[in-house]
Amino acid sequence: MKNKGRKNKITSPGEFRDEHLDLFLATLRKVDGYPKVRNLQKLLAPKLNLDMINAILRYLKNSKKIEIDLDGNIIWIKEQSTNNQLSIAETADFSQDFMEYYSGKAVKK
């Protein structure tokens, strides 16, 4: 017998979709403090299996969207970027002293 049209496509254990990635990041952002890598299975267990968690973690680390310290804490999560690329001068909050010091240097040169 031929199995015509399966409703659920069989995926490999390491494959994930955008919904899984969004769930993973939303869960990490809800955790107070720094979440530990070893606790991710407890946080995501009913919806994501261990293979999928490892695949997402590897993807985020390789694409530099998260940073993990040597103790296994997730210490940084990249926020969603906007379409317009702003320079550091446009986004930074410089003190007035800093502005006066460097504006005087620019005029003298």
C-alpha cells in the first residue's frame, strides 16, 4: 500500500523551525538571572526534545546570537535587530564632558 499524503512530515531529530527557535528564545528571556545550559531540558521539556534543544543551542552559538560562559551560563542573548543600521554615535549616550573634550580635539586638527 502506498501512503499518500502524510499529515505530519517526518523530520530528523536535529531539525527545527522558526516557531521552535522563537519558543526557545522567549523561554530564555523569561528566566531570571542567567539560565544554565544543563537546565534547558527542564525548561523546554514538553515542547522540545533534547536533540532539538541541542540543535537550536548550537545554531544560536555558531551564529553569535547567544554567548555562553565557561560555567555553562547563558550570559547574553542578542536582541532583535531593526532594519535601519544605526551607528554607535547615534545610539550611544555620551556625557557632556566627553562631547566637549572630543569636539575640541576635532576643531584643533
